[in-house]
Amino acid sequence: MIYIGITGKAGSGKDTLGRMIATKLTEFQKSITIMAFGNPIKDIAVAMGFKEEQIKDPVLKNDIDENWGISPRKFMQICGTELFRNNFRADCLVKAAEIRIKEYSLHRDVIIFTDVRYKNEAEFIIERGGIIIEIERPYTDKAADWRKHPSESGIAEKYIHIKIINNAGTDELERTAKSLAGYILCQSFKKKELYCSDF
């Protein structure tokens, strides 16, 4: 099984890139599962009354919810980090992902994680011979309060295999995804030799 992790700031295009890579890999007859370490937190948010569209929509995610008085993004940041990582166990979301992967291990060729935010999440992927892709896109709301949260700090450069800049539109990103898909299938990351390169 091939593990792919995508890291980057909120709004950089992680989910979009993940879907594009998955689409390209299916053209090579690969079976794909797209996952997120934060999926359990999204499920909790819905259980607490946030709507699905608030969780998924990049604009609604930052709007204040009339019931809770905070944005869905802020709720999920607090729930995932302050409540679970800091007060339950730091690897709780990694452990949850590991449990879910057991369901796919016999019938999936590739698993793509679209939300690598912490060191232990990156290590989980790399220890299994996987690859970490960082995607960057210039943004203007650097002062937004939620961008100061630890989950937005990013992971260390040493964990990143490939870095791409998402500033040339959807068509260019799709071409990059196609190149990445071919590259990933031709490489072996079992030696955990980390390096950075620009796509």
C-alpha cells in the first residue's frame, strides 16, 4: 500500500490536490481511499449541531455559528487539539486513522491523507514508506485569529519530500497532480530518504 500525505496551510488546496492525485492514480488502475486525520473531529462537530456544509465549505467554515458563537473551524481546532491531543493522548487521531486503515488494507492500493498537520501524523506516513507533499498558496488573511492556532503551524521541513506552489490556477494544479501521480508510482520511499524539490 502506498501512503501519501498532503500538508499546507488552510485554504492552500490540500483537498483539491488530493482529489486530483486520486483521479490520476485511478487512470493507472489503482484503488484509492482519501482520508483525513481530522475526520473524527468533523463527525463530532456534526454531532454537536454544525451542518455538513459548514464543515466542508471553505467560506462557511470561518463564519460564526449562531448556536455556538464560534466558527466551525475554531470549534474543530479546539476539539482536536486542546481537548483530544492535549488532554487525552497526542496520537489519538493517528490511532483512529490506524484503526480505520485496517478496513482498507486488503483492498486498497493507495491511501491519501489530505490534512497532515502535526509531526506524529507525518511520521505515521513516512514510517510506512510514504511521501509527504507540501502545497503552498499565497493568502491575504494572515492576521485571522484561527491562523495562529498550533494546527496551522505546519510540520518541519525535514518531513517534506516535495513542495509545490499553488498559484497558477486549477489547470496547472491538475497538470502538477498528473506529474505527481506518475512520480509516486515510480519511486520507492522505503529508505525514508527525505528531500525537498519543487514541482
